[in-house]
Amino acid sequence: MMNQGMDISKNPVCNLVRGERIRGKWHHNEYAIRRLLGYGATGAVYLADSARGSVALKIGHDSMSITSEVNVLKHFSRVQGIVLGPSLIDVDDWNSTSGRYPFYVMDYLKGENVFEFLDRNGPEWFGIIILQLLNSLQKLHEAGWAFGDLKPDNLLVTGPPYKIRWIDVGGTTQLGRSIKEYTEFFDRGYWGLGSRVAEPSYDLFSAAMIMINSAYPARFQKKAEPSRQLFEAVRKSGKLQPYESIIKKALQGKYKSAEEMKHDLLLLLHHDRQPAPSQKSPPVKKPAASTAKPSPQQTTRQVRRQKKKSWAFETVLLFTFFSILYLFYMIGQTM
């Protein structure tokens, strides 16, 4: 179930080399492997070249797992207005010298890692990216699914315009069932703060852990009092302190929907943009005459007067300049 600790060297689907060609048994489409993008419990994802350009190809051992992920992608494509992950292009089997492997092909989303994006664009984007993530999760939950293995590695920021997208639906699970794939640091079961049942609060816990991970890129191991450890980590981080109440509620499972968490985050961001009452300057009363709109005649006279002043200034400036030049010339003649 976990995708941590996998021995990639002993996994054939994780050892495809650059230039290796995969040809589908049924549709006969051919893909040239370029590089490994990532791997998990259900298979590995590669960047590959195809007749239609760059694509992302996921290949695995278990046909049932691959079929399940394909069904998720197909489901999303039928739900109007939901653009959460990549579009499905092809589904097939590959007969290799070591056996038959199921695979599917998606469009390749160009972008950058969430934390790389935040480092490059500044902390003011932090709240916006989390808002986008919560908005996508709300749509996913309404469609009857939990993301499950929600972590930075499965997220990408594309654009501009900048938009957060997910690139691997391997852990996506129907609501009410047991989470089929997870990563310990982002799993509430690992921290003893809830079950591994697929429900909105499971994903919201992971979203809070992504926020914590942004402040602690190296992550950390669980200690004797996990919940206290997480709350202390939030309290000690200047980056996370403004979001402390929201993160705590998500970790404790107090949000029943992503919409609730998004509402609290919107209120927080709106409040932060308002000037403090002590910083407001007292209103300055302007004379009544200054609020009167000048007539066209007054405006014309003002423009003419301004032009005359400008012309006079330029004339004096030029006269002074040429006088200085003439003076230097005369000095040079007498020497």
C-alpha cells in the first residue's frame, strides 16, 4: 500500500532505459522512453515520445490496478467542468521479453514542482496554491472519490496562467473504501490521527501536511506524541503561524469538506490584506473649491499657462547653456 521503501532496482517497470520502445499489443501505437518521471506502488510513470508528441506513460504489473486508474481518468473526462489531471490518450498491453505489462498513456503536463514554484514566485502565492488545491479536492469529492496519495510529488503547477494539477491518480479511491496507496508523512493513519478510510477529511489532512512540508522540506520522523509534535512544528514556523488554526482543524479532522477549509482560508487571506485600524490615516478634508470640476475654458487657460511656463524655462536653460559654451570659447581664445 505504501510507496515508500520500494526497491526500484528489482522492479522491471522502473528500469526502462532511454530509447527503449514500447509497442502496444492491441492498438500498435509506439512510444520511445525518454526518462523516468516517478514511481509508486502501482507502477512507474515515464516521459515518452509518440507520434503526437511528448506523453506520460504509466506502466505496471497489476492489470486490475491499471484498469482502476484508467476508469478514474475516464470518469473525470465525462464530468463537465472538471479538469483535475491529465487526459487519457491510450490504454494497451506491452509484450516484453520478461512478460506482459499493462500501460496507459496520458498527455504530458509541463510545469514545475509546487515548492519550486513557491520558491521562485514568492510566499504570497502559498495561500493561492492551497486554495486551488482545495477547490480541486472539492470537485473530486463531489464526484465520489478521495485522492488518497496526496503529496507534492503528485502535484504540478502549470501555466501561466498558473494552475495546480495532479499527475498521478494511483491512490485515488472511491469514498467509503480503504485507501489503496499512501505515503507515510501525509497519511493520518501513520500519525495516529484517523483511519485510512477514503473520505474528504483524509485528503484535507494530507493538504495540511503539504503545508507543513513546505516549511520543513526534509520532513521529519514521528515521535512519541505525534499530534503534539505536529502542532509544535506549526507553532515554531513563522511561515505556518498565520495558518495555524486552519492547519490544526484539518489535522484533527474537524473539516467535513474542502469547501469549509477553503472558506476559512479565504477569510484569513482577505483579513491579511486589510490595513490594521491603527495604520489608517485620519481622513483629510479638502476645501470645497477643490472638489469643483473646472470648466472647459478654465482647463484650456491652465494648459496654455503651463505651456508658457515650460517654454520660458526651456528658453532660459538653452540661453544659459550656450552662454557657458561661449565663455569657454573666449577663454580658450585668450590662452
